[in-house]
Amino acid sequence: MVEKILPPDYPITDIFIVSEKSYCPSGYQVIDLTTDGQDADLWKDSFLKKTKRYLCFTRKLPTPDGSNTMVLKDLAIIKENGQTPERYTALNVTKDTAEPSLKKKQIMVQYANRVTSGPAICEVFLTKNTKYPIAESHGRGEINGLTLSIRYGTGPKPAPILTAVPEPTPRPRPVPAPRTQLTPNTQSAPITRSGTMRAHQLHYQPLDGVTFQINSTFKSLNSMSSYYVPKIPYLTPEQIEEKYKYDFQTERIAERRIVNP
């Protein structure tokens, strides 16, 4: 069954190099022509030996089992003996024959999670004539006289997978005790006042049981016909200053002795 090819605004989820155009599986696209109609072979070979290399990619969506959740975040071209950058993977062998994929150059790819990656690579171009660049594309370098360019896009985000939350198990309801049926010969016990005491009467206060009583000293004042209230003399501010004046002479002498022993 031929899988549906997604439109170019979807991010690329896988890319590799093949030696034969016919190897690309269902759902993958091979870049066999440049944007100006030339052969998109990445391997520069002699006239007698015909070695071919082509880019092959797909935009497959995530599957229910959780695969294809990564997208192509970046693509770079470095020298054959260059060091692989951190978090990049080299496309150094062909997917179908495991032979060296390129001469003198290496293609580096970086993948990121589809949900958190932000902009991702949606299209890859190979151009023979650089006088006519692709709009909104970014050049990544040259391989075998071909300029490799990419175009970024956000693409549709997959809907988050919702997991069913189990409902809480209901607690069993308490079974009420059966009521006792009174027969005509059954007499109920008399209810006393202590048996009908309210709940708030069971909370005791610290002064419970203490009799409220006025001190006998104050009772005698109430029976007296007359009593003497001492008169406080009035003093002016000048009189108060003169009466309670203090010069702190002793303290000053002690302070000088401490500073100059």
C-alpha cells in the first residue's frame, strides 16, 4: 500500500542517503533533481565509474505506538574529517548498502522532540545555479557543485495523548443499625436531667465553682459617710524644674576617671 505524502509545511521526521533512487520506501521522497532540473547526485564520479548518492526523506506523523515523535531540527555540512558537533548525527553511510555516503564532505543532522522543538526543517533543496535561490531558504553548504538549502516551518503540532484517569472507588456507605421495636410490655427507662445535659455544658471553665464576691475593704468604703482625699499640690514647670534639678556632676567626674585613669 502506498502511503500518503504529506504537504511541505509538515516537518521532516527522517532523512538519509541512498545509492539507488529505487530504494526509498513507501512514504519517503527522493531528491533526484535540483530546483533547476539537474541531476541531484551528491557523488562526483568519473565518466567510467557511475556511483550515485541521493537524499531521501519523509514527513511521517507519530504513530499510536509513540514512534516518529522527533523532527529534523537542523542540518549542516562539514569536512570529511571534521568533528561531529554535539547532539548531531553524521549521515556517513548509505541506508541501503552501508557504503560511504559522500566524498570530502559530511552531512550532519540534529533531531528534536516534535512538541517542544519550535521551528523545524520542512523542506530540503539542492540547487545547481545559485543565481536563482529559493525564497525563505537558508544555505547550508555545497556538495559536488550543488548548493544544499533548507526551509524552516512550524507545521501542525500533534494533539497530546490523553490518558484515561481512573475514577476513584466509592467508599461503602455505613449500614445503619436496625431499630429495636418496643413491645407494649416494654417500659422505657426514666430520663434524668443528667442524661439530657447539652454538649456545651461538658466543657468546664477555669473559674467554674468560684463564687463572685466583693472584697470587704471596698464594702466598708460604701458605708462611710465621709472620707479624706489627699490634695496634690499644683506646681508650675519652673517649680518642677527647680525641685527636681540634678546636675549629673558625680557622673561626669566618674566618666573622666575612666577615660583618663
